[in-house]
Amino acid sequence: MANSIKSFFKNLFGGLFGGNDDDEKHFRVRKLPIRLFGFREMPAVPLIIRELPGTLLKLSSREKELAQAKNALTSVYTIGNHTENAYSFMYGHKGSTEAEEAREKLRNTLDGPGGKVRFLTDVIVKKHLEEPDSLEVKEDIHPLTTLSLDSPDQYGMSWTNYFNLHEEFTKQFLPQFAATLTDADAATNAFFPFIAEYGLAYNLLFTQKITGEKAAKYKSLLGANWTAEMDGLAAAGHLYAIDLTLFESFEPQQVRGLTRFTPSTLTFLQQDVATKDLKPFAIQVAGANGSSQQFYHRGKATDSAWLYALQAAKTSVTVYGIWIGHVYHWHIVTAAMQMTMFNNLSEDHPIYDLLGPQSKYLIAFDDVLLFLWKHTAPPTSIAKGSQFLHLCNNFATDRQFFEDDPKTAIAELGISQEDFTTDPAQPWNKYRLVGYLLDVWEASEKYVTVFVNQSYSDDQKVANDPELKNWMTASADEDEGNIRGLPPMNSRANLIRVLTSLVYRISVHGCSRMNHAANPGLTFVGNFPPTLQKTDIPSPNATLDTKALLEYLPKTGTIGLMINFYFTFIYSAPYEPLIPIGGVGDNLFFKDEKINQALIAFRKSMVKLIEEFDKRSPTLHQWPLSIET
């Protein structure tokens, strides 16, 4: 089988090995043959080999940029019998060079004689066939990186002393954050507000109102665990749920000698009529294929078992946010649409003026993520690129393009602005991340509407555009983009809807590079654990002391890997900022003055959003123009 697949690769990617690879006029973006391996539901994954060396160099530069923040992890802690600074606990005394070694090995593979052929046949094929990774580098696991924390406040070790943030965050946030690991009431009260406040970069728009048919569905699913209280809450419109049972399909993994486990969770929340606060009151937790399932009810479980259930739910929230909320919604679908755009629109097409400036870097970064998964991905139980594709494929089954858009998602979740607003001056103030998503959507829609109306005088002009038609046809073709639900290109309204979705996805992704996207909420890893490190699921009647609870949660080295992931975003400069250094009126893309004014208005809207989102340090030029690292 391996030989036939190697031959397939050589034929499929033949255009990448000859002169056409360097011929701009004839260059065509290829894609990974994921359908051969059963991934038929998700969008295509594009491949641009010639951009990989430059992307690898850019990532190496990022490592150097964040060194100041990492080297300032100097606060001293005592864990067990070890007294060390935070850096040593998270990375060992010498730190980690594995990622750089892996990137260098990939660069050498690509640059050597026949490197592209060898890359395709020896690297990609081996990964998909689960053979040993030819890019593997030796791991040197330092004992300090394998420790469970002794107390919750030690999660503050990941707050850097760079610009004195550790002291500031310790005074302002540590008591509240640490209490969520010792005090069941504090943890319950903080659960949803943390999602609403700190979940923007993870696109945590997943909270659904449970009424009518949804209530009947969950009542049937839960059986005896469904209560009369739930019936009453559903009837009154005050029952909500966060359903992350999609993780039932995934077994725990062993990585770096430690267990990584993402539980399947189903969390029910009750809304207070007066304050509109949401509080979890029942959580189902299970392992792979529903194994070891337990059901925790706030009024019946012990406080310590309830604390475990909340942490299990927060783990699945984090893993969902990383791979589905962020990467699937903003990277995967967008990259497939960019691939078909590059292949079907000429560079002098008006839509290229709109999307071209914001369509750099993404495809090559996604490729590096897949090929160097172990050294690039954050420390979740999705431990291989193939497992990520499996997760995306499951999620994408029957999924339509517009389901990723915030207005569509809100409607399908059954929630409304009224449900989460207590201050008319601040819509969605009880689920603030939704307000930010909608702000970006509305700014994108206004900008795109002017562009389309100026570029196409009527619906017939849209219908008569052959390149546009070819782009949409290729995007929908299961052997090309494999994206469902794209409308026919027969009206300006349909074109506005598609282009708004793309400008929105690219633009909103920039929030993840802002300081507030990570500090202080996500960098306190106990708030958003990327994994559990034990697989047993305690009984609702179990009694766990704090140290026993912490043994389930991220260990020192896992914290370090997660912080490296966050710091890469917030402590490195974007390749190109969304707001030009010269101001909103600089570097305009269009010949049409009305469209340029719309671009300026879009940028002004984004400036306002940036200043509101990151009040502490609104660095306008940190928000990137394209989707990048």
C-alpha cells in the first residue's frame, strides 16, 4: 500500500517538482490527499511546499522574540522537595530546543537534493500510515517538568516578570483564580464568566438554550439523571447546556511520558432571572466511547468531586476552543477557500484586491502545524495530526459554510442578545465574547457591502463573472474545496454573504495576538486546562483533597508547553498589522475611492474594538492583517 500511495503522491503533486512550482503564472495550490485516508467530510487541506522554508524561518524568529518574556519567568516556587524558578519547572534547567531542531530537520529535508519528493513520500506518507516520524528528534525530559503542583496558587508561575506582570496579576487575580480549585461555590460562580470574558480567541460560541425538542433530546439521553428541576428550567427558558460529547471518539494518549486525556463532558447551566448569570449545576463526564461515565449534580456530589467535574468540563472547553472553535472555524475552512481562490481568480480580479492582502501565511502555517505537530501544537490529547483531522472530519459532517458565522450560530444555539444583556449600553455584557464577534462581523459586512456594490453594478454582473463562478464551483466540489452550503453566485446579496464570512474569519482571528487574549486568564492554566493527566473519573461521592485534585491537572512541563504556545502569539509582532503603522488611511488596497473609504471605516471600527477588548494594553498594531501563527 505504501508504494502505491507514494506513486499517487508523485503523480498528484508532479506540478510541484518541475518549473511550474516557481512559475507564478502557472502556479497552482495543491492539497493533501486526506480523502484517501477517510477524511471526506472536512474541507480540503491545501499544501504550498515552496512556502514552508520561509514559514519555518519565521517561526524560528518568533521563538527569539518571545525569549524576553520566557526568560523573565523567574519567580521562585517550592514543589515537593524542589525549590526552583518557574522557568526551570516548566522547561528544565536548559530549556527546550526540540522545536527548533525539528524545524531545522524539515528545512534540511526540503532544501536537499530531491527534497520535495522525499518530503512528500517519506514525511507525509509515513505520518498518515502511522509509521515512525522521519522528523523525530530526541526528547530530553527533565524531571522538574513532570511534577504535579502542590497548591493552586502555583499556577501563577506562568505569569512572567516581564513588565512586572507577575506581581500585578498576583495581587489582582491570584486569590480569585486559585479559589476556583479549592472552593466549590467560587468555582461554580466563575465557570461561565471566565468563558465569557477570556474565551474570545477560542471562539467559545457554543452555549445553547435548552427548550422544546432540545429538552426532549437531552431528557431521553440522560434518563434518570434528568430531573424535574431541569423540566421546569427548560419550560421557563432558563436551562442552558455546553455539549462537548464529541470527545467520546478519542482515547487518552501518552506523550512525553505523561497521560493526556480530554474527557467527554455535558454541562448544564441555570440562568438567574434577575442577573442573567449562568451557573453550572449538573455535569456528565465520560471517557472514550462513554466509558467510566459519571454524573455530578451540585446538590448531591461532594464539593471535591464537583470541583473535579468543573475541571473536566473546563478541559474539554479548552480543547474544543483550540481545535474546533479556533483552528477549524478560522484556519481550516478559510484556507480551503483561499486555495480555490488562488486557483481560480486572476490577480487583477476585483475580489483579489479585497482578499489578497489578507490571504497570506495561513496555508503554509497550517502545513507546518500538521507536519511538525509534536513540536508545534499545544499539549492536548489530540497528539497527532491525523487525530486532529479525525476531530475536524467528525465535526464537519453535514456542516454548512455559514454555520461558522456568529449570527447563524446564535440562531442555531437558540440564544439572543436579550438573554445575556443587563446593561443596554453594553449588549451581550453577560457573554461579552459574543458581542466582540458580532462587532467584527458587522464591521466586515459594512466594508464588504460597499466593495460588492461598487464592483458589481447589479445582480447580473455577479452572475456573468466566470472567474467568480469557477471559484465557487471549485470550493463546493468535493474533490476540490469540499465546502458545503455555498450559495449560487447569482446576486450581490449572495456574494456579500460569502465575502463577509471570509473577511470576518480572517479579521477576527487577530484577537488571539492581543495581550488580553492570554493574560491573565488563559496563562493561569488552571482556568483553561489543555488536558487532564489522569484518566480515572472519580465517583460523585469521592472525597479529594486539593493535592489529589491537582494530580489530575496540568503538570509543570505541560504548563510550560501551553505558555510557550500563548507567548508565541502575544509576545511576537505580526508579519503585517491590520492597522497600518502609518494609520488607518495608509496602504489602501483599491483604485475606487468609495471602497477605500469603506476600508478606512472598517479599520476605524477595528481600532475601537481593539481598544475596548484590550483596555490594559491596546497595542493597535499587534492585531495582524492575515491569519498567521
